[in-house]
Amino acid sequence: MQYADSAILASRQYGTSDDLSRDHLSKGIIYYFYQKNYRQALNQYVLAYNYSKGSDDQYQKYKVVYHLGIVKGHLGYYEDALSHFEKCIRFYGQHIAEDLHNNETYNYKKAYFNSLHQLTVINRYLNNFKKSDSLSLLGDKLTRNNKDFVLENSYFLKCIGISKYNDGAYASASAYLKRSLPAIVKRNDFAWASVVYFYLGRIDIAQRKQEQGIMYFNKVDSIFNKQGFVIPEVSPSYNFLIDFYRSKKNIKRQLYYTDQLLKADSLISNDYPYLSSKLHRDYDRSSLLDEKQRLEKASRKKIMIGQILIVSGSMLLGFFIYHYYRERKIRKQYELLQKKLENQPNVIADVDGEMSPKASSRKTSLTAAMTEEIRQKLNKFEKDLMFTKKGLTEKSVAVKLGTNSHYLSVYINENKGMNFNKYMAELRINHITHLLNTDTKYLNYSIKALAEECGIAARQNFSSLFFEINGIRPTDYIKNRKKDLGIS
């Protein structure tokens, strides 16, 4: 880092814009790859980009494009990152076959292999598994037994190992991951080392080697403690550690790993908005403005197109940010609902039960005998799912139970703590939520069909009630449930 700072000072005094672009990019690489300080790395990348404007040094330009692509991949903008790395692949690939100095050929090959590795990773994140697998195999073939690219080969071995794990070939996956580890550790690339440890731990857990798996998850935690670094892909290590020590009834370790998980989540959450806003404000917007300036020289018609691109691009970026936080909020609400369903498997648990002490202390117009009679009949009404019939009113239910609507209303208010309409809504929504959670066929029903299944006449009314009671829209619940079950 001291060398990088001195190089920047020298370039400011004696160098060119190209020199400054290279020096700031080098400093950013130190921040990103060695310190995992994403904020400082991004600042340096943006400076490198600004100094590279108008330069004829295409190699330097594409180095900036590559590293900004890595930041976009870290932020989850996988389609954008994919575009960056595909551009790099084309640029570096076309120069490999040229008659260049050995050093230049080495640099182009190294850049090509690194771009190929990132393209492999991004395709896996996008669930393009077939494409990802073919790229990792190609990378392994091109770098195998080449002493100049041992580290690059290790990255491809790591990708193959993860692919083997996803296919359930645990022995083969473990072998590939362990082969990848020495060069990655030697380079002190603790980011990818933590990923390798995470998957080795998952392999051992899958093979019921619990103690060994926990050892690998502890290595992930050790990296987090030492480097202050964690990526979302490996944060589930803490869930395994918490569950393990819960089974051992070790409250101290449970609390420690719960605290670590909260710290990791906070770190990821804090980095995201800063990096995202910085990237869009200083790079994406700058790129669009550069495009606008170029178009201004061509014609006024093209200026209008450029302005539309800027506005639509900004709107699109805003949409992606909004969509990210919305999906995150929905996921948290879904997980809360799943925990509620696990703890309360009875579909009518929320509306069934004894009178609360507060309610029982109120004066009532019902005798004890009348209360008991209505309770038994209402229990049968619930258990026989008679509430799923459409068009039920307080009066029609009272007639069905052999009582009158006044007594029924008093009973529900005093013993369920709600009015008749709220009571019916909770019965129906709890029932359909239970079906969606336990029977996959209902996940393919339309919203209208789900509404009819539980006795609600209007589709919109069903969606509103589902959201009011569960805190999540039925469409969002179904999407997350399918994702958990691996249903496309």
C-alpha cells in the first residue's frame, strides 16, 4: 500500500493520465483482493475509470471494466457483471493469438483466465449451471499443469468442486475442493478460501461427518474474525454452527455464533447501499453522461436518445435497488411465517383456544351451559372445515349451529377476541396457508382457485386478507415456497 501511494504521488508530479489510471487501479486491487475493503477499492476503481477517459490504452480500459464487473458481481447485479466479463473475454481472447512479447502474452492470458473464472462464477449465481460447468472445465483444461497459472487453475478446480457438490457427487467434490485450496491459501485469497471451507463443511454435514463439518465452518468464522470479511454465500455457516451447539445444549456457543451471524448480516447490509450508490452515481451515471457527450457531437436527434437512455437507465437502476430491498423484506416476512407454521402446525391454532383471563372477567349474557354448547359446535364447525363454504354469514352459521346470531356473536367476541368477519377470515386464510405449506399441488393453483378453496368469493379480497393476516402477498409466499422446495 505504501508503494501504491508513492506511485500515485510520482505520477501526479511526473506522469500522465494513463499512469494515474494504472496506479489508482493497482491501489484498488490491493484494497479489494488483499484487504477486502470494498468501499476503498471502489473509490480507487472509479478514479482509475475517470483517468482512463480518452486514453488509447485499451488494455488499461478493460482492466477497469473487469474490476468494476467484480464489484457489480459482489453487489448482486449479475446480468451487468456478466456483460462486463463477456466484453473482457472477447478483448483479451483476441490478443492471445497475436505475435506479442512473452510478457504481453502472459498478461493477456492471465486476464483472459481471470475473466473466464468470473464468468463461471456469475453463471452459477444466475443458475446457468450447464454454462458454468462448461466454462470451468474449459478453464481447467487451459491452465492444467501450467506452472505460470497454478492459482488460476485452482479457481477452476474450486468451481468444479462446487458443481460436483450441487450434483451430489460428494467424494469427487471434496477431492476437487481440497486440490484447489493450497494455492488459494498461499495467495492469501481468504475470500475464496472461505468459500472452499464452506462447501467442504457442507459436504461433511451431508455425509454425516458433523464434527469435521463444524471444523470447516469454524475456519469461515476464523477468517471473519481475522479479516472482518464475509460474503453472503458463506454466511449460512453460522446457521449450521448455531444448530450444532443447540443440539449440544451449549448456550454460550449458540450466543456467540448468533452474535457473529448478526455482525455478518450487518456488515453485508452496510456495504451494499454504499457500494451501490457509489457505483451508480460515480460510474454508471458517468458512463451514461460520457455517452451523452459523444452523441451530442453526432446530432440533436441522438442527443434526445442519449437523454432517454440516461433517464431510463437511472429509473432502471432505481428499480433494481427497490426490487432488491423489497425482495429482502418479503423473504424475511416469509421466514417469520414459516417459523410460525412450524411452531403452530394446527391450521386453526390462531383462532382456537380458551378464553383469555381478560375476556373471561367480563360480564356475559351467555350461561355456562350455552357457552359450552356453542364451543363444542364451533369446534366441529372448524374441524370439519365447514368455513370453506362460500357465502356464509353470521346468521347462516348460527342456524347451522342451532343457535342465534346474537349468541354466536357474543361467544366469538368474548372467546376468540374478534368479531365474526375477522374470525371467518382467519380460519380461511390459516387453512389455505397450511395447504400451501404442506401440499405442493396448491402451489400451482391460481389466486382465484385458492380463494375458492377456502371459501372467499373475490380474488382481490383474498389477497388483501392473506396479506393482512400473514404479512405477505400470496403470490410472494408461493414464489418463496417454490424456491425453498426447488420447484420451478
